[in-house]
Amino acid sequence: MEVDHHEAPGGPAWVEPATWRDLMAVRQLERVCFPRDAWPLLDIIGVLTLPSVIRLKALVDGLVVGFSATDVRQRENLAWVATIGVLPEYRRRGIGGALLQASERLLKVNRLRLSVRASNLAALRLYERFHFQQVEVWPRYYQDGEQALVLEKRLR
């Protein structure tokens, strides 16, 4: 994959593939971005090593400020954004959108899905801008009992 340059306010962000070498940075990012729902270490190792996962990181001045992992399910002609997050101090600069766009360019399936907390209005606005539509609700999905909204985007 080519490195993708995204001009973000306050400096450029670079989107490039993430590897197992990014384990500690991704683990810290998960903890900061999702304090109630951060993935356990084994799950992070999985998304950084499984062959069916597209994993991308966003860098600003060499610092990992964003991460996304998209699980490709060719047989279902579907991919799931398993996680996407941007450190709070780097949000609202287009980095989350750059990660989504870079993932989409690599996909060869017709549909892209993700789940999001119903209360995460900032994320919902982002996904709406990228033409995701709600297709399902998972009641009491998160550990604290909050429901998840399942969103889908047709790619082709």
C-alpha cells in the first residue's frame, strides 16, 4: 500500500499500514479512545497479525495518533471496521475520515459495516458524512449496557 498524505490542520497526517511493531502505540490509543471498551491485549495482537485484516495507522510528526482495523470477509462480500480511533487532541482534523477513505480504497467487497455507541454523536456525524446508514441495533451491546448502532455503506 502506498503511504497516503492527508493535510490536517496543525500539520500533515500520514496514513500507512500498521504492523505488530505498533502494538504498544495501538494499545495506548485504544485505552485513551475507548476507556470503557478498550480491547484486551490478545485482541490487539490479533488485528495486528491476522491476514484478513486491513490495519492502518495515522501519524503526525512520527506519533501514532489514529488507528483503524477492518476485517475483510470475502465470502460475505462484506468488511467490518472492527475499530477506528483518533487521539482526542487530534480529532476534528480529518484524520478519522482519512483512515476510513484509505481503508475503502483497499477493499474489494461491496459493503462496509461498523458498530458505534448510540451516544457517540461525533462518530455518528462522521459516518453520516461518509454515507453510512443504520441497518441494525444491538441492544445492551457494550459492557455498560449501552446499545450499538450497526451502520453500513454500499461501496459498489
